Amino acid sequence: MASRMMLFEMARVQHTLSSIGAVLGWDQETYLSPSGGAHRAEQLTWISARVHEMGVSDEWRSALEQAEASDKGEDFKTTANLRELRRAYDRATRLPVELVARASKAASLGQQAWAKARQTSDFNHFAPHLRELLDIAREKADRWGYQDEPYDALLEHYERATNTAAVAALFEAIKPELCRVSAAAVERSATGRPVLPPGPYPEAAQQQFNARIAASLGFDFTSGRIDTTTHPFCINLGPGDVRMTTRYDEADFTSSFFCVLHEAGHGLYEQGLPVEDFGLPAGTSVSLGIHESQSRLWENHVGRSAAFWEHWYPEACACFPQLEDFPLEDFLAFIHHAEFSPIRVEADEATYDLHILLRFDLERRMLRGELAVEDVPAAWNELFRELFGFLPPDDRRGCLQDIHWSKGGFGYFPTYSLGNLNAAQLYQAATQDTDVAAGCAKANFGPLLRWMRRHIHAHGATLDPAELMQRATGSPQNADAYLAHLSSRYL
Amino acid sequence: MASRMMLFEMARVQHTLSSIGAVLGWDQETYLSPSGGAHRAEQLTWISARVHEMGVSDEWRSALEQAEASDKGEDFKTTANLRELRRAYDRATRLPVELVARASKAASLGQQAWAKARQTSDFNHFAPHLRELLDIAREKADRWGYQDEPYDALLEHYERATNTAAVAALFEAIKPELCRVSAAAVERSATGRPVLPPGPYPEAAQQQFNARIAASLGFDFTSGRIDTTTHPFCINLGPGDVRMTTRYDEADFTSSFFCVLHEAGHGLYEQGLPVEDFGLPAGTSVSLGIHESQSRLWENHVGRSAAFWEHWYPEACACFPQLEDFPLEDFLAFIHHAEFSPIRVEADEATYDLHILLRFDLERRMLRGELAVEDVPAAWNELFRELFGFLPPDDRRGCLQDIHWSKGGFGYFPTYSLGNLNAAQLYQAATQDTDVAAGCAKANFGPLLRWMRRHIHAHGATLDPAELMQRATGSPQNADAYLAHLSSRYL
């Protein structure tokens, strides 16, 4: 009991430290002056060293061991907290300091090399870094341990208690239908996308509109804010402080708008975590696949629904007068447009997952040693042509487009598609509740948010993603709802 | 040598930690959401505990002692660094932990009580807190040690190597002339202040204008920025990262403008400190009285000069078209207006120091035990009437107007007037250089900045304020230049 309280207190302090790092990181992306970068790196290095130190300290280990020994399993939450703290401790301590340092250096050099390689579309410049990053990833996987293949251990880092084979099975199962729906959607869209009335959609008006909608969905602006960055994100800086960012295109207000809905989905999850469990697994989000389910839910299931715009389109017209002569049905066709693009981050709902299938396949083969680094561009292009029917114009818009590999983030990509699948399955389950369904039909999403609060947010990380989904929806994770959603939206 | 390097490295790390606290503090004032305050306090508490811990640790003490023992005084900067690190160590270790905790709690409660007392103009609500804060200040002074009176030890905290008697002598010497100049200036102004053409002066245009001028004076925006806060300030977050803030009044652009010039003066000082000495006294500002000399120099000697506006007024007119029919001479009369106001922060150059004389006198008597807390409002009003010729309308606009005492900041106020005196003395000395004088006459302030860089900024905290002033100007600190400046501006 004493050791458990000590452990939990250490975990809270460690999380407070991490949250200081989060403030420094947020500021780095939003307001830091160019010349402040070097000192910011010093500050961040100091903080992350302390966070790591605490989590692998003898005090921590001994408190954890004693707390485990004295836990009788009477309290579900306590047991879950201990289990997850043990998982994190094992993962942290299984990597020797030298490997952590090597990984950190390789990620830093890798990102720089990748940025340059992408600029000049020169894969060879990045290739040696990718090799080193893969070596490190394989060594990490070996040290963390895995059942079937190294990729399991990497995936586990983002999506706990999942394995490669299960993800592969899901992806294989949806592939034919995805290809069919996306091709049909793209073909239908090709007959002509309505042209959004020309801008400018002034940034200030976009900010006002976005904030008004985010607030109406339940994002609490007394506990958060929206700022502007090149790459949008959402970050939790501690209780009462969840911040999201977006970027603005004055020619097309829907770009920042859907971005804010997406990030607000992440933000609503973070704001819905039990604040009394701050710093403990019970107060923390469980996985990227669940996190992404929340962002995709609000972005796509809510924000692209006809009911949503039937309610909000008049307000959009008031904010952006040029919309007044653009009928709602044209606007809906505009936001449901589908098109094959070489770039993942520009992809629409109908084609997005094809980008993930491609990356998952290549990552897995690279980790298994079945795909050599020098063959990555050719393999990328071949698979891209198979899925999309044409070749990327160059590596910059092909295998060099994403930052993830340059930081060693192998195993991250599949969580985007898991998020899509989870979002659809959760939305389907939630709308079986008549209040939720009635609300959604009238653009009143309060009942939907309460459903997510109760079935997802309130659990923190006490349940594995698969079990969380099973309990919330009554079914194992599956792609039925998602495929049905895509069909109904696009066909 | 080894111990010195270790000590200096510890000092740099400690300063990096402090700079993390500075980021947290800056964010708290600028962007933190209301609900994030409690967690922010946790983060700040953790950081300041570590900063304190490091500075009083056995490793620190032993490295300091060894470095001192092995210092042969061959290198001026090293010796100065060691002397100032010793001064800081002694001040930090002379206060027992319980006293620090008591002070921190009293400051927190004191600020809350003061805010409420000011709102309702109810001194009695604040009185018990002021008593406790004075008790603590006296105990601190006793532990720090002083020569003549407790106030010495408190003043030393903000203005090192200065004593109360010296400040009192300066203030006594200027009082009659200050009273004469301010009365005459107010009388002359009373014949009618030109009315600034009505607003709005749009915030965006003010931001643009302010930033353009600050940059032209030498503030480096690749190493800094301007944000918006209720109470303007300037803060150094580490090398390459100096941030200032202001607030906007759309009816009067000069409000934010002079505020930015003032904070830019602080910022230019911070940006001019030797970056290679970051974390050491040689890379740190020396005192509040010197810091304030820099802000007042750019705000008043530069920014309110005729030469400045002869150059910049056309640009102001371009930014704010309503100025076009407002002649430059009227504008100068507008910004040189003098008026007796009960509020210090609204006071003009001609009357500002009277507010400081008043506070210094009361603080000193309180600390000596000659003025009981319950008698503060009456004493304030009496002295105010003597200096200003009328009574403050109430305590809210009298003895309750400033935050300083509520945080235990006794000894801070006189540094504002020391700043005014220093600014005038430095400006006079600098303009004896023909390049500087010729530059200032043509609104080219580059030579003036370079003079300050060389004579003030470059020294960090290696010289005591009095010696710094003596070396820079060739004379001891005195009020001649300041009184001459006020006379020439106002009479």
C-alpha cells in the first residue's frame, strides 16, 4: 500500500515532468524564434533525461515490485495501473543506454537527411540512414521481444497487445473491397467536382467558425486552445490544458476546418480522460489506433455527414458570404470528392487506407529483411501502381513523402487505418443507442460525446485496445462497419 | 581548474533549468488556458525546487570552495564569476527551507488577498498579510545580514552593492528639483493637451508599426518576439530567445508603442549579453537599476525625442492615416504631456519619480518598525498630498495600487528611479561621443546601441552597478543628467 502510493506518486511526478517537455515542444512548434532552437534542444534533452532516469531508477523498480507483490487484484483499476506501469518499465529497461543514444542520434541525423533527400527527390541520400534506422529498430525489437516477427514488437509500441498477423489479416480482408470502393468513388467523382466559390476565406473568419464548431462539439476552450503550425497536431500539456493546432488556406476554408475537427477529436479524448488519474495509466490514452478513432469519428462520421451540414451550412454562409450561392448539395459533393493522389496526407476518406496498406507491406518486409533498402523506391512504385493504377511522379511524392521512417517510427502507419476501422465500428455501435442516433440526425452530438466519454475516454489505458473495442461495441475489432460506411458514403 | 569547470557547468545546467521555468512562466502569462493554472503551478514548483536544490547542494558548495581556493585572480572574468556565484550561494543558503516555504506561501496568499482588497478598496483585508510579509522580510534581512538597516539587505536583492543611505541621499538630493520641475510641467501642460485624433488605431497596424521600430532599433526578431498580455514584460528564455509583451489600446497607439520601446530596451540588453557566458554571472544582467536604465533610455531619451519623430512620424502617418492632419509639434506636445495622477503606472516622465519617493519612504519606515501596517493608508495619503497636492480618491488608487508588497517585494521600487537616473547619465555620456550624437540627431540609433553594448551589455554582471556606471560615464552615479534632461524636456 505504501509502496503503491509511492510508485503512483513517482508516476505522477514523472508525468508532470513529461508535461513540461510537452510545453517546450508545443512552444517549439508554435512560437519559438528561429535562433532559439539550439537552447530549446538543451532544455528538452535535460527534461527527457530526467523522465527516463526516474522511470528506470532503483526506487521505481523496488516500489513497483513491492506494489505488485502486495496487489491482491481486488481493485481492477489498481491492477491495471500496475500492469501497465510494469509494461512501460520493462520496455524502458530492456534497451541499454547506448542503444537509446544511438537511436536518438540516428533519428536526428535521419530527419535532417530525409528533409534534404525529399527536397531533391534523392533517395540515395537517405538510404544509409534508413539502413541504420532499420538496424536499430531490429535490435530494439530483439530486446523488447516478440512472438512471430520483429514488427510485432514495434507495432506494440504504438498499439499495445496487437500483433502483425492480426493487423495483416484485417488489412487483407478489406483490401479487395477498399480497392473496389475507392475505384468506384474516384470514377464517380471524375465526372466533375463542384468548384468551391473562390476565396479569400479570411483566416480570422475561419478561426471564428472553427472555434465555434469545436466548442459546440464539446471541446472545452477554458481548458484548451487552437494555434497555427505548419503541421497540425494536438497535445495534452496536463490537466486543463489540451492544445491543438491547424493551418489556414484562404482559398479553401474546409482545409483548416476538417483539420480542426480531426484534432478536436484527439482533444476531446484527452479532455475526457479521468483527471483524478493524471500520471497513471488509468488517466492516459490507450493507443494510437484508439486515439485516431476519435479524431476520425469527429472529422469524418460527424463532420462530413449531411445532418451536420444541414444544421451548420447557414452559419458557414454567414461567415463566408461567397457560399451563399453555392447549394448545400454541391458543398457536400465537394467534401465527398474522391481522387487518387500520390500523397497520403492529401488523400480523401475513400483512398486513404490504400496508402497505409502500401506502407505496412513495405515496412514489414524491410523488418523481416525481405526488402533491401536500395530496393525500396522500386517496391514502393510497383505496389503503388498496383493499388492506384499509376506511378508516383518521383520519390519525393513517393517513398520519401513521410517523415515517420526518418525518425525510426516503424509500426506507426497501420494505426491510422486501425483508427478508421475503430471509428466506424464505434460510430455504428453508438448510433444503436436511440438517443445518440436521434441526436446525430439533428446535429446534436452531445449524446455521441457522452457515449464516447463513457465507453472509451473514461477507461484511460486500463483495457487493451481490442478489449476496449469489444466491450464498447459488443464485437471484436472488424472492418464491417467501416466498409459499410465507405460504401454508403461513396457508392 | 577541474572544480571550476564543474562549477561553471553546474551553473549552466541550473540556468537551463531556470530557463525552462521562464518558458512555463511566459506561457502562463500569454497563452495558458484558465483551467491549466493549477497544473502549471505544479510544473513551476517542481522546476524551482530543482533549481534551488542544485544551487545549495554539497557538490555545488565543494566545487565553489575548491574553485575559489585555486583562483589566483589572473582572469578578471573568472574571478568575477566566482565572486558572484559565492554571493548567490550565500544568499540562497542563509535562508532556512522553512523560511523559504513560509515566504512562498505568504506571497501566494498575499497576492490573492491584495487582489481582493484592491477590488473592494478594503485595506483591512490585506493588512494581516502585509504584516506577515513584513515579518518575513525582516527575518530574511536578519539572515542575509546588513550594515545599517534591514532595508539594505532587501535592496541588495535587486540592486547589489548598494545601500539604503546612498539611495536616500540621491532621492533627497533630487526631491526639491523634481517637485519644482513636475509642478511646472504639469502647470504648463494644463493649458491644454492636444487631442490625439480619434481611433481606431487597429491592433494589427500597431503591431506592424511597433515591430518595425523595434527592429530598426536593433531588436533581433530572429531571436525574439512580441506577444500580448495584460501586464507588459520582457523575459529571456535562453540564448536566441528573448520575448517581450505589450497590450493594445485602439484609441491611442502610443500606449502600446512606448510600452514596446520600454520592453525592447530590456530586450536589447538581454540580447546583448555575451552568449558564450550563458548561465554564468558574466552572461547575466547585473541589476534592476541597470536593466531599467536600458528600458528608460529607449523609451524616453530615444522614443520621446524630437529627432526620433521627425524621422518616424511620416511612417506613423502612413500606418495611421488619421494622424495626417495632426501636426508633428502637436504630437510631440501630446507625448510630452505631464499630469499629476494617483496611479504610478500611468504616470508620465515628469511625475513618475514622485511615486517612487513615496513608496521608498514608506517601505523604509515599515521595515524599521517606525510605521505600523494599520497606519499605512494614512501615511500614504499624507505623503501623497505633500508631493502631489491632492489626496488619492481611495486606497484602491492609493496604497493598494501596486502588486509588489503583496509578493513581499520590498526594496524593488527604488530601482525604477535608479533606472531613470542611470538612463540619463548614460545617454549624456554616450552622446559625448560624436558618432553617437550625430546618429541620435538623425534618428540613427545604431551608434547608441553599440555604445551600450560595449559599455553596459558586454560586462554582464562582472561589475557592481556603481562601478559599471563610473566606468561607462566617468562619473559616480548622480542625478545631474537626469534633472537636466527633465528641465530641458519640460521647462
